[in-house]
Amino acid sequence: MKRVCFWLIFLCLGTGSLLEAQTKASTAFDKLRGLTGNWEGTFLWSGARNASGKMDAQYYATGNGSALVENLINDGVPAMTSVYHLDGADLRLTHFCGAQNQPRLKATTIDSDGSQITFSLVDITNLRTPTTGHVHDLEVRFLESGHITLKFRFVGDGKDSDELVDLRRKK
């Protein structure tokens, strides 16, 4: 009887953790879907690569609301696209990079209110060599209504770059 009680308690605790993870991921995904629309701002690359300029973004839902598409646009041309979606209790994204590879990331940290989400690399497709440049991490911050930042960690040839995109909703 003690053994049965132990396993019931263990299963209940495990279910609670899973539900909490699903709730955090769902809350964060809902917050991301709230980005739908057009944004404008700037980018600043620092570290191994250095550049700055204007960057626009467009967000829209697809898949009957099950995914959010983010197009980052430079000089009127989509340069990078990310697709955010839930996978059970996990919040994930696939980044279609200007480096022509596709890192797949998973949210590893989500603030309780979803105001900051950190994604980490799970795997990558179309990576030409192990040292080819690619996105390794992404941090999404909701700073205030209509203002977000995206901070990409770009890794290549043994060097890191931070790529900061600062966006405000177009009026």
C-alpha cells in the first residue's frame, strides 16, 4: 500500500510540473501571437560582425493560429524568417537564417509573465560545416506595450556576435 501511495504522489507531482510548463509556454506563445502586425526599428550587430541599420518586421499567424511567422525585413527584402509554435509543453521556433541554414530552438527560460523568453539551439538543418555561421540562441524581450527586442547569438568560425533588433509597433 505504501508503494502505491508513493507512485500516486510521484505521478501527481510530475503532472503538476508538466501542466506548469504547458501554462508558461502557452502564456508566452499567446504573448508572441499578440505581435501580429507591422513593426519598425533598428538592428545592431556587434562582436565578430559589426553593422547597424534599419530593420522592419512583419508578424502574422498561420496554421489556424498554431504558428506565428516573423519576417525580419532589411531594405524592403525579407532577410530572415522565424516560425514560433507549441510542441506539447515546449515553445519552439525554426529560424530560416540569412546564412541559409535553419536552426531549431526551444524555449529554455520563460519569465512567469512571459516578458522574457530565452531560446536555445536544439539542432540545425542545412549546416554546411560545423564552423559555418548560425544562430545559437535567441532572447525575446517585451519591454513595454508596442516595444520588443530580439537578441540573437550568432556563432561561426569560433567567433560570437550579438545581433540586437529593436522594434516598435507601426502606428
